[in-house]
Amino acid sequence: MYAFHYQKAQSVEQASAALTRSDATRLLSGGMTLIPSLKHRLIQVDELIDITGLPGWRDIRVEGHQLWIGAGATHQSVSRHSEVRQFSRGLVELAGMIGDPQVRARGTLGGSVANNDPAADYPAAVLGLNATIKTQKREIAADDFFLGMFATALASDEVIEGLRFNKPMKSAYAKFRHAATGYAMAGVFVAQISKDQWRVAVTGATDCVCRWHEAEVAAGTVPKDLRFVHDSVLDDIHAPSAYRAHLVNTLYAQAVSSLA
């Protein structure tokens, strides 16, 4: 690990100001990706800004037909929260499938969304539930947030404060785990937003989380001719693209079945 300066931020404004000082400044929340990358010298930082103690950072609360989850809320706290379970069963299921108990106890919603790993679980829920990402500057719709592999709409000095999820009529998540890492080889989040509106989000199978519009048109059914087709299906040492596309089809059917 390279040497760096460590600072514990007392406010979002302080953390944002630190990000403007250098391109080699990083925020530390759960650290599930950042710390291993530092230990293996895959990245080098000048400053590490700890944002784990910010006021309200871990809040989880229902506000009418919306659910607010602070950026610092851990996967474990989301998976065990009674109000989240009543709000969206799919979101609770997804949070409980992330990594292992140690990762769920430390990893955070905001860190996962900001990192936008193509195999991460949370982006599928964010996109599937049409969530809004709130920073200290603005609110960003889920459809506009995920831009590509490890790329988001966040400006260099923006800090995610939390996410606001819309209550679905029903939702479910199905996932095929990588045996060693627990990451999604493929994951499918299905949500019925209203009587006539469905959202289906796919993670793990492509270079960035995406909506599957053909499945949304199917409206919670599994037509025999429905096949997942995408320009950027991953093909790597873990699985060929044809296998991943087949996983998406299978997981979609599983998620729809669990909705019933």
C-alpha cells in the first residue's frame, strides 16, 4: 500500500472540498473495493477522506410512498430492516445476497452505486425501482446515472448523500453468484411499478447495468420467444457471452415466478 494522508470528514461540504484538491483523492465509505485495491497497489491516492461518520449517513426511513436510504447504510442494515421488507421484498432479497456476512456488515449502498461495478447487485435495484440518487448538488434519475463500466454521472466533487426509491406494487431479484466472490455472474431485478408499468434491470451480464425493455413489455410473463440480446454481453474467463445471456433468461423466469 502506498503512503497517503487520511482525514475524517465532518460534513459533506468538507468531503466535497477535499475532492477538488486532487484527482488522487478518494472517499472511504465501506471500502470493500477501495481497500483491497490500495493493499494490492492497483491504485494510488494522495488523500483518503473517511465519510463514515457523517450525520444521518446511515438513515433508513419510509416517507409516504418513497423509501430513503442514506449512502452510508450497510447492506446488512438494509436486508434486516422491517420497513424495507414491507416496502420492497426484492430490495431486501438483493441486499441479503451481496457478498458474504463480512461484506454485508461493512459495504454501503452509496459506495456500491458510486463504484458501479458491472457485477454489483445494487445498481439493478436502483434501476429497477427507478430510484433517485441525491448528491449535495442535485438529484439524478437512475436512468441517467449509470454510464458505463465503473462510470457514472457524478461530477468529480459530488458526494452521494442517499437514494430515494419509489414503492413498487411488487418486486423480486434473482441472481447467479460467482462461487469465489459472491458477485453476480448475472442478476435480474423485476419490479411492477404500476398496473401497466414494469421495469426489468440486468446486472453482471453486460459491461454496465441495463434495462431489458423487451422483458418490460412482457409485463411479468415469460414468453417462449423472449431472449436477452445486448451489444455488450461479457465474455471472459468466468463465462462466455452465450452462457451469460442464457443466465439472464433463466433468472428472469425465476424472478417472475417468485412474484406470483
